[in-house]
Amino acid sequence: MINYKVLDETGAGIFKVLAKAKDLEREGKKILHFEIGQPDQNTPEHIKQAAKDALDANFTGYVQSSGIQELKEAIQDEVQNTHGFKPSLKQVLILPGANSGVYYALRAVIDNITQEIIYPNPGFPTYGSVVSYLNAVDKAVHIKEENEFRLNPIDLEDNISPKTKIIILNSPQNPTGSVMKKHEIQRIAELAEEHNFYILSDEIYSKMTYDEEFYSCSIRDECKERTLLLDGVSKSYSMTGWRLGWIIAPEKIVYRINLLISIGVSCTSSFVQKAGIAALKGPQDSIHENMIEYRTRRDIIVKGLKEVKGFSCLNPQGAFYVFPNIIKTGMTSQECADHLLNHGIACLPGTVFGSYGEGYLRFSYATSIETIKKGIELIKTAFE
């Protein structure tokens, strides 16, 4: 039986905060938004032009459910350049957004409700929501501040059992901005082989790192045996609303997911796929420029949050999120987030991302430096 209450609590928390903030704005209150993980830069012009050209050419009909070959070939080249291996076309599947790929991947792997799914907590809310929806065994593993919010292979190993079917990795990570180290990921890949389970590697922020180098567990088996690589264009190319992602996986898993795609949504939007080709094969300058800007923003918001009474904050190594510790304020995460919203700051309580998010808040710094500076002053005022 599906527990819709759990889905509401785990999957909808982010948009509930956004809705509450919008209600306050309609009442005339000024709100600074730090709650939504959405780049504030525009989609690059050459990508938009590719979509316009596709529309003008009337490329608006159904396409194959697995995705158009030109985009799959572009993804093959992208993976060759970034990961060092070239998946077969049968390993590549186009998705209507990477977020949907979490469900499709887990649905294709889980055979019965006695099987276990291990995932990080705090972590992206979709993970726990899908586990609940599938009625699989929930094995959320605490990722700890003392390990800079990286999933510790030792903690993972303590949770592995003969019923472990798949684990989810997310590096760089949402909500903490942590980036796992190469040796940690390599050890987890070894554990997958030793205990015969799959790895779903959510790499949506893979192009968004600062001082720590990105490394993928998919390099070990080239997604031929047990690794499922999930990625998309939303974050790196400022294309959140385009809903375009992909998964690279063992052919038998891709076959199953393709069945779900064809039955559920028929195919990913045709002209959007043309835009995806332009994103991957066109100029990449905007990513580099955006990351320079994000680094500046990160440094400003981390420094500012450290100056707030009762706050402490680690320096994230990827994505565009900070996850400050607010335990010394004496408030719960929800109380603290509500308190800040009353002072004009919309952010997320850490519990949106799981039970181990208690004592933390998440701020997205995908906003202007001016907004960040104003926000810090309001936060300081709220806790004076």
C-alpha cells in the first residue's frame, strides 16, 4: 500500500516552503529566496536557438522512446570525454528529467518488497520518496558533519545485508554540497562487487565542483554490470524547466526502463532533445564562468553564516548549497526555518532531506551576491 502521507512529507517539502513564501509575497511581504535549487543564469542562447530551429522545422512529433540517436551519440562522446569510456547506444536512455530517472532506475532494479535500498540521509528527498512508494526496505545511512557530509564506506558496510539490492550515491551532493573522495568511491564500488548490489550514481552536479576533483564509480565497470549513471542538463546548463536527463546502465536495465518510459510518457520531448545536443556539443564557456561566480557566492555566504549567532558552516566543495549547523540556536530545523521566513528569508529545514537533517538548514546560493549579502544581514538580525 502506498503511503501518500510519507510522500507528502518527504517529496513535497521544498515546494511547500516555496508556496508559503509566495503567499507571504502576495500579502506584500518582501522575501529573499534561498530555498529552490535552481540556477539564476539564463539558458545559453545557442541552446535556445537549437530548440527554436527544431520547432521551426516542425520537429515536434513522437520520437523513439529511448531517445533520438543524435543525442545518444552526443552523450556517448560526453561520457568518453569526462569519464574515459564510451557506452554502447543500447546502454544510453533519454529521460524527461534526471529526477524521474531515480524512480525509473529503482523500479527497474527492485524485484520485491523484501529488498533493501541504501541511500544517504540527509539526501535528495526523491530518494526516500521513491523507496517509500516502492515499499522497499528503507536503509537510510547517516552522512555525518564530522566526515564533511561524505558517505563513509565504513558506515555503508555496516548497513549492507544479503537483501541489499542497490545503493544511491550523490556526489557532489544535495543538500550539503559535499564531494566524495576518489578512494571512498572506489571502496564503495568494491563493496558492490563483493556483495553483488547495484549502484545508482546521481551525477547531476558532476560539472559543478570547486577544489575537490569529481570521480565516478562508473569508471570501474563502464556501466556494463552494476553501475547506473544518472545525469542531465538542468543544473550545469541552467535548463531546469526543459526536463531533460539520461541514464547509462547495463543493457538489461535500460531495456526495463525503456518499457516504463514508453508506457508512461511515450518519449522525451523531441525538440528539447535537439537543445540537449546543442548543450553537450556547443560551447562550454558558460559552465566555467558560472562556477567562478558560484565560488564567489559560496565564499560570501559561508563567511556570513559563520558570523550568525548559533550558526556554524562547512565550506561545500560542489553544487550551490550550504548546509549550516544551527543546533546552538536552541531551535529545531523547522522552528529556525519558520523564524527566518518571518524575517523575510526563505530557506529549507534540514529535515526536508531526512531525519538526520535535524539541526541544519539548507540555503541555495544560486542567487545574486546582492541578495546573499542582504540575506546575511537579515539572518544576523533575526538571531541578535
